[in-house]
Amino acid sequence: MNRTRILTALIILAALVIALAGAFITRGVMAYLPFLQAKKGDWTGAYVPLGIVDQRPWQTAATLAALAQSAEEKELAREAERLADHQVDQAFSQSLRQVSLDKPKLSSKALALQQRIAELEKTIKSDEARIAQLSAASATKPGATSNASDLEVAKAQLGLDQNELSDLREDLARETGDQRIKLQQELVARQVAMTQYNDNASRSNGQTAVASAENYKTLAQQLATWRSLRNRKELIAQAQQLARADVAALTEDQARLKAEAASESDKAASESNSDRVDRLQEKAVRQNILTILGGRLGTQQQLMALYGRWGEQVEIQRKIVVHLILRSVALIAAICLLTILTGWALQYVLAKMVHDPRQKQTLSTVLSLGTQGVGLVLVLLAILGVPRQMPTIIGFATAGLTVVFQDFILAFCGWFVLMGPNGIRVRDWVEIEGVFGEVVQLSLFRTWLLETGNWTAHGHPTGRKISFLNSYAIHGKYFNFSTVGQWMWDEIKMTIPSGPEIHPLIKKIYEALVKATEADAKTAEAEWKRVTHEQGSPQFSAMPSVNLRPAGAGVDVVIRYITRAGVRVETRNRLYAMIVELMQGDTTESGNAAELVSRKLK
């Protein structure tokens, strides 16, 4: 491995490590309910709210309600929302009363702000009295412009004073730590949010658990639903745990307030009348807080029990989905088993009906691929279901497969061509793309040849095994020399010195050639006529021909004749011997040269 590949591998590895580290560090952003996450090391309900009042019960119930699907879940979700809403309302009420008990120590700056607020309140009262006086004067004298102008000025001054008073109260609240204003703002914001939620919330009852689960027809949908139910159950269990922690915290607060109330009642006997009045007022407020706290505790306990029932309902639905998954798995197993048994049955019937080994092998391959393909399609339908926009998907898939596998598709189609009556078989002698050889194997996609030389000239195997995609049967060409006949035209060229005896010699050569090739010519004409389905006399002739061409030293004689490809060399050698004997005149029966040549050829 060279340095470049090592460097590339290291860069990729570094990128992978950085990506995994980043994913681990930012895994908190994937939390489905972030407000359910407690602080590290404090899972007992220690939650830091964003505002003064903890609105987590409502956030939890509202978020889980959006996940409800069946009618039973939706009913439980609505009850959880009602209880959580009541819980948060009681928390606001308790916080408002608790704030009223707080008596912060006033600093010099706070005292100055308080004095300024008192003065400004008096000024606002005087402004309101003047506005009332001017309004009455305007009603008595509607046409007086001075009264209208004074009234507008008074209203503007009142607005400025009210704005200043609001700012001073906020400054005093910040200086003294008074949170009543912030509580009021949170309460108003919650009321607006609840109004919007009630307007937008869907109140559809949905279907029962069994009916909704039956909508998941495919194995993929069932597995996804099972995962969703499992995650939902974990979230509900988490919410129940937090509600249990809130119950424990409220119980502690209730016990603490009761203890404080008991201690305050013991001190009441030694106080003066004025202090006793204040103490009694505080006791009344504390008693009111205890009442609210008891209501909050009961509501929280109901909410905890409700989350328990909700979790049981989700567990029931999960068991229903598990049952559907088992049914789907059984269906897929049945499809696979049926595919195997069908393939065996078809192979058995094929063995009984077809006896030709080549045809049996071809049909066996087709049936095997067909049954496996149908089984695969049925399994995919059971897992994924019927896809939407099926024509479009099929079109794109077909186009992509055609482009990617066009060579294999052509090879597969070419296999059917080669299996036809004009194709090739194992042990045939063929020429494919200029390569000669014997067919040793013929599969769905490829043809294997044992290469030879030009076997029409007695070639011998080279020992090399060459394969070709069967697509040559469609867009290429091939020659099969093992078909019936195997006829071919061959030529013999020679030069004869010119002279008066040349014409008798040519006549003798032609007569001998016709006699020697007469049987082959008749057989070839009969086979050609049968192949072309020609009626009557054939349009072509297999008779030999002798042509003369002038040459410088004599005459070129071109002899053409029909012969079988396998005996081409033997036929040529015998004709050469015949012609040489005729030219030398080396015969004992010069007048019967044709019979002599015929005997030699035999």
C-alpha cells in the first residue's frame, strides 16, 4: 500500500472519529421530550423550571397526548391533560399566596422607589379626577374647544404617569425580589397558550386498539409500530417516575408547612394583640396554602396512577402488534416453503414429461428462476406491501435496470435464440466473433468454446477455453459448422500454357470435375431446397464451373466446386491429382479420362 492510500485512509478514519465524537456530544438534541430530562446525578425529580411556576406536568401530558393513537389512549390522554392543567393552576395559586407572605427588607433605594410610587399614585388619582371634571364640562358645553384640548392633555398626562408607575413597580420588584409581577406575566402567558391549545387540539376519538393495530398490514409497518410503542412506553414510564417524584416532594412540603404552623401556634400565647392579629392573618394564609397543597398532592397522585394505566394500555397494544408480527413471519415462512415445494413439484412433472436432456435442462432452469422470482416478489409484498404510484416506480426501475444490465438482458434473450432450431448446442463446431472452436458449455448468459484453429483446414485445439456473452446471437453473428450439410464453395487456381490442345484439356477437366462432384452437388441442392422451402426447380445450381482468364505466360484456369467443409482439404488434393494426370496425359485409357479420375477419387 503506497503513501497516498495510507494518507487517504487516515483522513477518512479521522473524519469518522470526529463525526462519531460530535454525534455523541450532541446526542442530547435528539431527546424526544427534553423537559423530561432531569439534572445529572439527580433523578429524583430535580428539575429547574424556566419560570417561577413549574409547568412541567402540563408539558408532559400535552406532549404525550400528541402520541396517543387508539381511542383508549386518547381518553386517558384527555384525562391526563385535565389533571395536569388543574395541577399547574393550583401551583400558580399557591405561588401567588406564597409571595403575599414574603416581607422583604427594604433598602434605601427601595424606600425611595416606594415613596415615589406613593406620590405617583396620588398624582394619578388627581389626574383621573381632573379628567372626570373636564369630561363633565365637555358634556355641558360641547362646542368649547378649550375644554376638549385640556381633556386631551389630561389624558396624555395620565398615560405618562401610568407608564412611569408601571416602570417604578418593576424596579421596586427587582430591588426587593418581589416576584408577583413576574407571576402575573407567567399566568397571562399560560392563559393565552391554553386558549390556543384548546382551539387547535384535535378531539377525534380514533379507533380501538385492535382496530388501529389491524391497519398495519405489512411486516415493515408492524416493526415500526412495535418500536414506536416501545419508545412510547418508556416515555410514559419516565413521566410516571417524575410524577412519583413530584408526589414525594409535595408530601415533604406539606409536612414542613404543617410543622411550621404548629410551631407558630405555640408562640401565639406570648405575643401582643397587634402581633397576634398579624400572626392569625399569616396562619390563615398558611392554612389556605396547605389546602391548596393538599389538592395538588391529590391531583399529582391521580396523574401518577393515570400514567400507570396508560402504560398498561400501551403494553396491550404492543402485545397485539407482536401477535401481528408473528403472523407476518409465519406468512413469509409459508411463502418460502410453498415456493420450494412448488419448485420440486414442477421439476418432478418435468422429469416425467420431457425426456430430451437439453430441453429438460432448459425448462428446468426456466422453472427454477420463475418460481424463485414469484416467491421473492410475494415475500417483498408481505414485508413492504404494494408500493404507492406503482406504474411510476416500475417505469423508473425498469429504465434503470435496462441501462445497468443491458448486456445481461441481451445475453439472456440471446440464450433463447441459441436454444432455437437454428441455434447451437454443446459439441457443435462454431465460429463466434472470428474465434473457432467446439462448444463445451452453454448457460443462460455465456457460451464457452474450446478454441481451435480454422478447423475447416484440420485445425487442432489450442487448449484455451474462451467465453462469450450470449448477446452475440442478437447483435452479432456466428457460424455453426455442425449443421446438416456444411456445404461450402471452394476454388482451385492454376496456369496452363497456351496452345491448340488447351480446349480439349479444359473439356476433360470439366467433365472429370462434374463426375467427381456430381453426388455432392445433387445432395447440396436437395438440402438447400428443403431449407428454403422452395417449390419446383431450384433458383441456384451446385454444378461446378471452369473459367478461363488470360495471363502473360498462358491461361489462368479457375475451378469452383461444392464440397463439405469437413473434407475440403481431401477433396482439393484429389482434384489436384486428377488435373495433374490429365495435364501429363499419364493414362492408359486416354479416351476415358473421366472414368479414370472417378476411380481415383473413389
